[in-house]
Amino acid sequence: SAYLSASGVAQFEPMPWGQGFPAPVFCDEFEVVQVESSGKHRHHLKMQVRRDGMTFQAMKFHHRGDLPTPGQSLCFPYQVSTHGSEVVLVML
């Protein structure tokens, strides 16, 4: 899980991601800690998730379907990003 630290993400961010060279995608299992919907039509999902004792913010844009519940285990594909010094998981 070294890529889930701010310093791990910093190694990826300066890379030339773009057409023909996509950003890396990871897939892991996380425990849901907190869930809320956001956005004008409440179609975005904002969660706190935990893995290996570390807690992260996770975002899913244009979410359809039921909301996960706290304590639920979820496995999902994501890309890593940072917001200041915080690691954010962008769910795909």
C-alpha cells in the first residue's frame, strides 16, 4: 500500500498521463467508514474508507444505485490523487 501514501502518490503525479498513456488504475478492498451523497442531484458519492489501518477519502462521480453502508467491505477500481496533503481515491 505504499502508493496510498502522499509520498507514493507524488511519484505518480508528475508523470505525463494522457492520450495513449493512461494513469495507473488500482483495485483493492476497503472497509466503508462513512458515506454521503453530494452534488446538485446527489449523484456523487463521497466516502471515508479504511485499509491497513489508514483512512482515505474516496469519490465516485455519477453514482447510481444503493449507497454502501458503514462497516461494509467494498472492492473497487480507483486512481489515486492528492488534495493538498490528503490522498484521494477516485473510484472508477
